[in-house]
Amino acid sequence: MIRSIFLKIILFFSIIIALLVIPLSLFSFRSIEDHMTHILKRDLRKIAVAAIPPSALLSDPGELDREIKILGKKINTRLTVIDTEGFVLADSENDPRLMENHKDRIEIRRALLKGEGFSIRYSDTEKKRMLYTAVPIRTASEEGTARGVIRASLYLEDITALNKELTGHLVGFLSVLILLALLLAFFLSRTLSAPIKAIAGASMAVSRGEFGVKVHLKNNDELKILADNFNYMTHQLSLLFQQARTGEEKIINIIEALDEALFVVDNHRNITLANNSFCNITSCPEPEGKKAEDIIPWPELLAFTDEKHKTKENAVQEISFEEKIWLAAVNHTLSGESIILLHDITPIKRAEKLKRDLVANVSHELRTPLTAIKGFIETLQETARDDQMRYFEIVADHTDRLIHIVRDLS
């Protein structure tokens, strides 16, 4: 299926945009999520540090739990206080007496070991995924010994909602960007495809023999150079075809003007060209495209043509048909076709016969009187005087010469 250059350019730009936008979008979404998580971790740490309870409250779990619940509601953040053994002392949203030991929680362990801990995991208490940040509770009087851990946490649903909002804005921005890119690709492809379509249409016209077609482009770029070269090429082709037609017409006129019969046979024994003289002797007005054996009724000419066509040998031979004598000459083209020329030599043969008959008759008529003259001279020489002998010898020599000439003619 033929696809236009316009669709190909649009498809190419669409693929490029997709290859750029999809990785960029995935990277952007992940970057936004990581950035949001980092900001929330930092904010939760600040909240946890600010919410560290006084040391006196650690000795009164009931009062500590009430204070933590009040503070958690004010800042809309879940707060949890855990002692160093992992027991929950207070929680802003749950009853600490019902909660599991938190000693194995990763954020608790990291807070006690490294001074702070972060984790994103599923909460067995809340039955939801949460982000946790934990810092140790220290007292200066006890030389910085950790007496417990305070943990601040947020539901990931809140983070996801915020992330979706930001993602929606990013998707809208990317959609506008993609639309603008596609519009730019559309206009660019139209700009490129229009001149190409014009050149393609002109080339189709040239293939139909319309050499006068021209392509005129306003833009000054490589396509303009291509169009100018195309116009120059069509002009040159027009001149070449005109010269070829003129040469072909000259050759056809020369062939038609020949008195000799001329025809051309291809490798399939089809007649591809014949002049009027050949049409006249074969009584076939349109022999082109027909088998030679269907047009030529003379076996001797057919045999001569077939033999020389197979051997590709140039030859000349006398052939008789139609009560005439023809001189047949065959030559071969580089493409394997055979050109046969038939010259009627019947008048020449008749003139030669008349000449032979005349010479034969003349020599026959002269032979008898010359023989008689020779005999009389020989008789006269026997009785001639010495002063007459010289004349008789001259006559005898010339008589012998005439006899030899007549003998050679016969």
C-alpha cells in the first residue's frame, strides 16, 4: 500500500514525540512523587521534633496519651510515642493499650540507632499504607540517652491525592505541548509534502509523454533546486525525444523509399519491420507482428532466413521465386534481430543471358568464314612469289588472332 509523504512525516513526528514525552512523563511523575515524599518526610520530621513531649509526661502514660491526641487533632497528623522496649505509650488516633509492640518497626529501629528513621509500609493498626518519620526522645540531663521515640505519620492516600493533582496539571501541560508539537509537525509536513507532490505529479505527466510540464516552487531551498533541475531535465528530454523522432522519421522514409524489399525478423520469427516493397511482393499490407512463415510463401527464402538467423552469419545468396531472381542479403543487429534485403536482379540476369547468346551467335557465324580465309591464305602462300609472301604472312597472323578471339568468346 502506497503511503503519502505527508502521513509518513506525521507518523515520524508522532513517534519522536511519543519517545520524548512518555519517558519524560514517567520520569516527571516519579520525580514529583519522590520530591513530594522528600518534602513530607522533612515536614514530618519537623513535626515529630516539635511534638516531643516533656520528660515528666513519659512517667504518666494516661496524661501523655491525652496530650498527644489533642496535638494530633490540631496538626491533623498521627502521632505515636513508643518507649525503648517498643511499647506504645500514646497514639493520637488509637488506644495504645490495644496496639502491638513496635520494637521491630523499621523506622523505630533506625531512630534508636541512627537518630531518625523513615519508612513507607502497610499499617497493621490502621490497615492502610502510611509514611512514617521517627525521632528519638532524649533528655539533656541523661546525657542524650534515648528514653523513647516519637513518630509522626501520614496516610499515603493524602500523598496520592496531592500527587494526582500535580500529575493532572503536568498531564494538561504535556497535552498542550503535544498538541502544539503535532500542529507544528502538521504544518511542517504540509510544507514538505506539497512540493514533493507537485514534483511527483509532474513526473507522472512526463512518464505519459507530456514533456512540457513544469514545476514552479516559491520556496528557496533544496526542493526549489530539485524542481529547477527537474524542469531542465524535462526540457532536455523533450529535445532528445524530438531528435529521436526526427531521426526515426528519416530512417522510416529512407526504408520506405527503397526499391528493394526489406524486412526484419526477431528471435521468435515475428516480422517486426517491413517496407512497402516487401508488402507489395507478399501482398500483405500489414506484416508487422505476424510470423514470417505466415507471410512468406516461398520455401527457399524461408529456409535461407531461418538458417542465417540461427547461425547469426551475414550472407548473400541468389534466390528464385515468383519467376524472378533475387539477391538476398542478411545482416544481424546486436539485439539478435535479422535484417533481410531482397534485390530484384532479374533484369541483370536477362541482360547477361542476352550477352551470352549474342556472343555465342557471333562467334559461331565468324568461325566458318575465318576458317575459309585461313585455308585460302595457306593455299596462296604455296604459289606466292617471295615479294608477296610477306603480305600473306601478315594476313595469316591476323586471321589466327581472330580465330583465337572467337574461340575464347565461345
